[in-house]
Amino acid sequence: MYKVEIDYSPVYELITSLYTYLDSTGRQINELGNKWVKDVQKKLDPAFAEELKDQKLEVLHRLNLLVWQCPKKDTIDHFLAWLGELPSSEVYMLLVPWVQHIPRDMIEIHTYFVSLLRKWSQQYFRHLQPEILETLRRDAQQKEKLITKMDPVELVEMSTNGIQIVSPHVKKLLLIPQYHQSPFSVTDYYDGLITCLYPVDVNDSGSSLPKKIGRQLKSLSDDKRLQILRYLHAQPRTFSEIQQFTGLSKSNTHYHIKLLRTSGLIRAHHNSVRVESYSLREGMITHLHDVLTNYVKGD
């Protein structure tokens, strides 16, 4: 069984926030959505906003491997100073134990990443509400206390709201709290290592229902998604089986599964490289009933 390690640094969130700004694939479901992107764009220097247009940076996530191995990552300045001084040969040596095929641009333009992240930090990230990072730090501390009390598979599923990873090929799994990609978990597979940036709801207090419950109610508001839940009740199903059952296109099937996944109502069964199947998290249905009952009663 793999070992779970919890890690926190504001640098992870710096990278995740830039990735969220650049990534358009999940904005239908992402909590921040298109409005956040437009609001941020207005605050950026026009030249920098133009620089980021059509910027893909597929290797951006792999910087998390460097953050994890950075000797001093308590601040963004410490990390960027360390990364900027690293020779390309050392960047390669830090990645090669975990990555079979290292893109040439990952090595050749790592100094460009320093410049890019420093601009992003100055123009966006330093204005981030302090309570967001504090919430992430506290959540990491809470998860750290659970490492010796919970089975690794159960801890990962609880943290990621439904990702179950079972594989003899995984030796270590790194759990990192993040806000900007919520309610998604960002999972990357390496040789014997998986990094998983799990979502943390911020400012989720007061008299209103928790955001997670709101996502679950939204998931239950569509007939196709209810059909999928019934279909998964019998046994785990592959994506192809779900698509065939619903008669939907691949893109529509992906959308419905994403909503059910991010609400925590279904479980995604991962091996060491991909999702193999999905199953119903029956306990979450009962939990939703209990939360709604208490909410209506005013408890």
C-alpha cells in the first residue's frame, strides 16, 4: 500500500491559480467560473494579459514536483529565488526519478516560469484574501493528523470527495489542499507517485447550506444524472458502459459524470494511470438527507 504525505505551501496555490486562469475546460463547473477570469484579466497589466492569451503551458503542473522538493517553500519569493538559481541539469535530476518523458521545454524554459510566476504573483496572487491560504494551511494540518488514524485509500477518498486509488504500482501519494480548482481534484500520475490537489471550500460558513450540499442538490436536479446514480447502484461501471446506458454523446456523458463526481455522489476508481470505473457513494445520499433534515429543522 502506498504512503500518503500531506504538503502545503502557498506556491502550490500560486501555480494552481495561474493554471485555472489559463484552463478553459472546466469553467462550466469550476466554482470561480468565467466571471473570475474576466475580473482578473481587467486587473492585469495589458501586456501581461496579452502574454497569457492562448498560453497553454501543459507542463505547468509538473512544477509541483519541484515545489515538493524545494528546501524552503514557506514563501513564494523563497521558491522563485531557488528555482531561478537552479541549473537545467539539476531541474532534470529532480524530475527524472518520477517522470519518464520530460518535455524539453520543461528544462529549457524553467527560468521563464520564474518570470511568469513572479508577474502573476505581483499582479494577482498577492491580492488574494489571506483567509484563503490560512484555510488551506489549517486543512493540511487537519489531514496530517489523520494519516496515522485512517487507511490511506479512505483518507484519499475523503479528502478528494470520491477519488479511490488502489494500485501496487503507487508508492507515494501527495495530498495538497487547493482552492482555485474547486470543486475539482487535480490528479497527476508519475512513476510510483501521484500528486493530488484536493479541493477545499473557503468561506463556507454561516446560516446557508454548505457549498458541497448545493452541488449535490444541483446534481440531483437532472433526470439523466438520477438515471446514472440508479445504474451505478448495482455495481461499478466504466465510462463506456455509462455512455451506452444513457445514450448520450461522450462530451455530455463527461459533463454529467463531472457534476456527480465533484458533488461527491459517485466514486472514481483510479489505478496508477487513469480512472477505470465509477460507483455510487451510498453514504453520501444518506448524509445529504441528514444535512437537509437538520437544516430545515434549524439544527
